[in-house]
Amino acid sequence: MALVNMRDMLYHAYRNGYAVGAFDLVSLDFLEGIMAAAERCRSPVILSLAESHFDYFDFELIMPAVETAARRSPVPVAIHLDHGASLASAVRAINQGCNGIMVDASHEALADNIRSTRAVVDMAHACGVPVEGELGDVPGVEVEDAERHPGKIACTTVDAARNYVKQTAVDFLAVSIGTVHGRMKTEAGLDYQQLEAINETLKIPLVIHGGAGLNDDQFQRLIRSGVAKINYDTALADAAGKQVRTHGVAIHQGGYTELMKGVRDVISAEAERCMRVWGSIDRATELLAQCTPWAPVEHVIIYNVSDISEHEVETMMAEGRRVLSAIPGVREVVTGRAVREDAKYRYTWLVRFCHPAVIDSYREHPAHVAFADKQFRPVAGERISIDYQTTGREST
Ligand code: 13P
């Protein structure tokens, strides 16, 4: 059960002079390869899902696997939405199980970036979820040649960063100081002085996008200057692609599983190389002792109704499932009916919140207030409710 609070994770890295890898994954091979590396290295890790990759996999299908990998792992893991494009995508990601959100409104004018980011921060913080914002623009596209997207690097300035963090209340800041997303042919020129000045001013964990192609020395200088999270994509994708091509030529024939042999291993080897360079190896035990586990809250109600038919109860429950499951921080809404006719209470709600903070934000959410006041409470006078966290779980 090592899904942990990402804020605790990144502050630990920031204070102890190392960086956690946020590895973008697009398939189970990536997920298994990254997790195998983290477990071999006893390293914390961030499983990162980029919204721009959602064409390559079904987000709702992959998330249960990502969450299972995190929860069963002995090392600390966080699950992050990378480059979230809107408030709606941030809500969807949290409700699907992400416990860290990046909102990328860096292409918008500063005032709009601040407004869009603040809206995501307010929503996410009410769910207990930390937020990464981006200021300045890191050009390029993951897994493409950087030269194809030469866009001008809009560097993050100290004054803008101070103002942005104050106004948005983001927990971490992605800075633009010379890195580029995608495949680099030349060495990126990094402005360490600027990074140090931003770090001195903000004193919050900083994030580097466009990790692929940087050398060990560059990584270490970035980490010494306040970088606690490094986003990494293209190099993993290229290692996997190269493995498929070379292996495909070597074997000439064979089906999918044959062709994919070794892919997980090369992804794992590259992730391990990064963890070693970024200093996150052997940090798992100490970090686990210092950070809050990420555990859901079960909000359970058992109740009886008066003066309505069974059909009307069904309709009310269906409406509740629809309305309540859209509230930020709600992972699941399950309704139930007692098996025995003579049960003391006949009906149940189980609403699963991603974090204890949602107990309050859910109660006050207008959609909940309207449903509870107009449709539920008038007919369900007799009820008991409890919010609890599980203290243990066994399954076969
Ligand atoms: P690279 O593809 O250059 O590693 O960048 C990854 C990234 O920044 C994802 O957000």
C-alpha cells in the first residue's frame, strides 16, 4: 500500500537534494518496466499520464492497473496527470485516481494562465490533491525531434514566478530555463542562474519538463538548484522503439508477444539509469516513514424511506449516482438494497472519496446540496451515516 501523498514526496526530495522521476507511460509494458526499476532501486516514483497521449490508450482502462501497481508496491508511488488541459480534465483525472495534477495553461496570456490554474488549484486542493503549474513555455513535443517544433523558449522570470505562485497557490512550479520536449540533437543551454534565483525566491519544489537528452552533469546541477521532479518521456519511448525494431529484424517472424520481448526490460533499464543519476535510489524507506499514505474515505449511509414506491426509490438512486459521481474527488457511487426483506435498514449508499478533504468539499458542493435537500432527505428520514478509512484489507 505505497500510494502516497505527492506533496510529501516532492518536499522530501526537495529538502534532501534529489529528484523523483515522473515517467510518462503509454502501456502496461511501460508501467511494469518503470515499477520494476523503482522496486529494484528502492526509489520513489511518479507514474505520469499525459493528456496528449490519451489517443494511445483508454485512460479509464489503464488507471485501475496503474493504481494497483502503486498500491501493491513496497516503494512510494504517486499518480500524476501530465499536461492537463482544462478544469474538466483535472476533475476527471482525480476521480479516476490521479493524486497529483499538472495544469498546463502556459501557452495562455499570463492573466489567463493564472485564472485557469487557480480554478484547478481550488478544485484540487478541496480534494487534497497537489497541483503543478507551468510558467514560461517549454517548446517541443514528446517523442518528436525537437527541431520540428523550434518554438521560442519563453523563459520563466523571477518576478513572474513569484506573482504566479502567490496568485495561483500551486504546490510545485514547472519552469522554462532552456529545456525542450522531445529528441535533442544538440546540448540544451540551461540557465542555472535563473533557476537558482527562482528557487531562492519561491522555495518550493521545481519541475523540469523535457528531461530526455540532458546529460548527467546537467541533471545534477538542476537538482542542486531546486529541481525535485523530472519529467521523462521521449528517451523511454525511443528505447522501446529501438528494441522492437532490432528484435523484429533479428527474429524475422513471430507474433505480437514475440516482437515485444525485451521492451519492458529496456524501459526498466533506462528508468533505473535515471533514478541513479537523480539520486532517488534507496530513498523509499526514509520517505515512507515521513509521508502520508494516500487512502480513500468511504462515506456510507444506511437508510429507510417513507411514502415513496420502490420505483421512485430506484429513480432517486439512479439520479444520485449520476449527479454525485461528477463531484470532484468522488471515485465511485454505489447504491444498494438489503438482501433480507426484514433488515432493519433497507437501502445503502457507498460514496468513495479520494481523500479526507472531500468529506467537507462534497458536503458543501452545490450538486450534493441540491440532491440531498430536494431528493434524498425529504424521503429518507431514518438514516445512519459514517465516514471511515479502511484499517486493513485481505483478498485472495
Ligand atoms: P521529454 O519527452 O523531452 O523527456 O519530456 C517529457 C515531458 O516533459 C513530459 O511532460
